[in-house]
Amino acid sequence: MERQIISKKKQVFSVEPTKLSPSEVFTRKYTSHLVPALKKLNMDKNSSQINQVTVKHEVDMALALSAQEFAWGRFLLQKLSSADSKSSSSNQTQILERSNDEDGEIEEKMKELQELLPGGKEMNVEEMLSEIGNYIKYLELQTSALKTIVQDTT
Amino acid sequence: MLESLVSLESMSLSFMDVSVLERLKWLQQQQYQQVQSSTNASSELLQFQGTNNDELLQSNFSHFQMLGSGFAQNYGMGFGSSHDTMDGCISRTSSCQMDPADTIGVILKNSEENIAISLKNKRKSEIKTREEEKTEKKIKVEAETESNMKGKSNVSNTESSSDTSKQTSKGASEIQKLDYIHVRARRGQATDRHSLAERARREKISKKMKYLQDLVPGCNKVTGRAGMLDEIINYVQCLQRQVEVSNETMIISPLTKFRSLNRDNLLQFLSMKLAVLNPELELALEDLSVKQAYFTNLHVVVASKPSTLVDAPLFPLDQQGSLDLSVINPNQTTSIEAPSPSWETQSKSLYNSSSLGYQY
């Protein structure tokens, strides 16, 4: 019966598939980084020292490690590994409406986008736009992976 | 294209301000050069213009006659003298030598009507010359302008003939650059290096904006760069907030369950989910309700399985039957608990919908 089942279903997923889409690659990497880190966090520090900063640190670290091919990933990793204590990742920027000129507005918005993207301040406009596209896609993947994890544990 | 037409009209108006004499001189000189370069057409042109001039002169002559008759005898002398000059003009033109100064002088003596006639005649000849240019040189830029001009009225055509010469020089410089950057220079736009690079840069940016428009949901309705950028900013902030929320829930919820969190099961589930939902994932954010359905089904499975179970092969279920545990891979060392009925039904629905098989 086993053979029948296998022969019937042509789709076979091996453990290490050769051709993976980038989203799959990312998700695998991400979960393989994050889950052990969370487990370790949970086991080592029993609920006393676990706060949002450390969790966020782990989450961001997992993202950065899984997205090394992008500039923002590398920048994020750099930032995380160098300055651990600083949790200055609050991304609420005030929109300064100085000029009602259309070009001025667009400039302001570009600057805001730059601040949202990790490492965006050092990029020029073109580069930033393409990096933002990647960043959005990988944020979506990260969100779905995190939701899975959260669903599993609650 | 419309903009170029409009600009041409305005240019033509400004050209009208320039003295007629200078323009006609220049045009005549152009024609003269053209005529000299091409042999076959030259004779035709000369004939054409010769007839033109004859007609003009005759009309002028008749006009002058009328004037002369209308006025008093005082003008007889002037008439006579002008007659002499006109004779001279006629003689010169009849010998088929183009003397621009004289012809222009004759034209200037006319009334506006005759000037209009002369201009029209010149235009006809110019159209011929321009067509020759087109066939001879065959520069892309000029071809574009030619096709534009054919749809327009005659008035603008004369003005544009002066521009075509400028365009030819531009076209030459552009051909050199065409190998490197394929940016088409439109009429009235500068073609120096800086503005070309600027234009290429702007096109790249607009391409990227279009890509972002596809990526961010809801961007299609908004038009304009500012609105789109707003949407993108909102979307990125929203995603980041979602991450923060899930961070918080991970902290708030009892973290003891993290111990049971099985990496491989999670990976399995996620890769399965991705395989099913991959096309949607690539394009946009997947429907959260769909995900919820999958998650709620499977989280029972994961919670009920013991943590020692590492490489559990998950075979697809039949439509009716339950999971046959005896079928499990003999390589499996640990034993599997009997599944709870709730697991059976839920996983059955899950597998029926996805119909995937795993093999290790």
C-alpha cells in the first residue's frame, strides 16, 4: 500500500530539494535561525530577563542572517552585532510638512522611506527604491513565519 | 507628441516676429545649396521656381499696373523706374539664375497677399527639398520629425524646416550616443550629456516605482508619485508593526511551549504552505484568512505530537480512511502514538485539500 500511495502521487518532496524559490530559501533560513534562538532564550533565562528588546533582537538577527544578499540585511547585521544595547529601532518618523511644493513632498517621503529601511540613509534614491522592494517582500515572509510560530505556541 | 506640436506652434509664432526678409533669405540659401548638391532634382526645382518667379513677377506686374492706373501721373516715373528694375529682374530670373536678393526685393514690394502666395510657393519647394533630405540622410530623429510634420498645416512646416537642420546636427551627436544609452531625444529637448543621463536616471526610477506598485497592494488606485510613496510607507510601517505585535505575543504567551516547538515540523509545514501558496506569495501578501485555516488545522497536530518525533513521514490520507500508521517508514526508530480522533479529522481535511506527499 505504501508503494501504491507513492506511485500514485507524483509529487515527492525530498528533504533537501535542489530548486528552491527565494522565498522558500529565506523561510527555511529564517526559521532555522529564529526557532533555536527562541528556545535557547526560553530555556536559559526563565521569564525574568526575557523582554521585548531581546526578542526583537533575536527576530531582527534572524532576519539579517537570512537576507545577507541584500544591502539592508548586511547593514542590519552590522548594526545588531555592533550595538546590542541600543534599541533605537523605533520607526515612527514625523512628517515635516515644510514645503507644499510637489517635489518637496516627494523628497520628504523619500527621506522617510530611507529612514524606514535599515541602511537606507547611506543609499542613493535608485538603490533605495530597489532595496525597498526586496525589504517589503522579505518582511511579508517574516510576518508569515512569525505568525506560524506564534500560532504554534499559543 | 502633442507637446512638441504646441511648442512648434509657439515657435512658429515667434518666427513670425523675425523679419521676413532674413528668413526668406535663409530659406532661399538653403534651397540653393540643396539644389547645388543634387543634380537630378535641381533642374526640376529650378523650373519650378522659375515658373514661380514668373508667376510672381507677372502678378506683381499686374498689381503694379493696377496701382499705376489707379494713381495720378506722379507715379508714372516711379512706375517706369520700377518697371525697369522689374524688367531686369525678369531677365535675370528667366535665365534661371537664382538671385535671392532680387527676388526678395521684388516680393517685398508686394502686398501681403502676394507675400502669402510667394511663401506658399516656397513652402512647396521646401517640402520637396526636405523630402530629399530625408531620403538622402535617413537620420532617425529627422524621420520622427518628418512624420510629425506631415500631419500639420503648411504654416508650421516652413518654420520647422529651419529646425530640421538643427535636428540633423543633434541627430548626428545622438547616433554616437545611441550605442550606449538608448534615450530618444524629443523635439525641443536638450541633448547634452547631463540631461541625457538625467533622463535615463528618471526612467530607471519610474521603472522601479512601477515594480513597487505591483508589490504593494492597493497602490494601483493611487496615482502620482507622492500618493504611491505614501502607500509604500504605510505598508512598510504596517509590516513592521505586525512583526512587533508577534514579538509581543511571543513574550506575553507562556513561553514554556517553546520547548515543544519543533523546528523540523515547523519547516515542514512552512515549506508545504509555501509550495501551495507560492504563486500568491511571489506577487502580494497572501490572504491571512487562508493562512489561519491552515494554521488552526495543523497546530493541533503539532501540539499533540511528542517532541521526540523528529522525522515523521506524513503520508497522504485516503478519502475515507484514517492515517495508517503501519505504513510508516521502517527507518523510523521512535514509535508514534495513536492519533486522537480530532487530529485525524483535521489532518484529513488538511491533506485532502493540499494532496501532497512527503518522502524522506
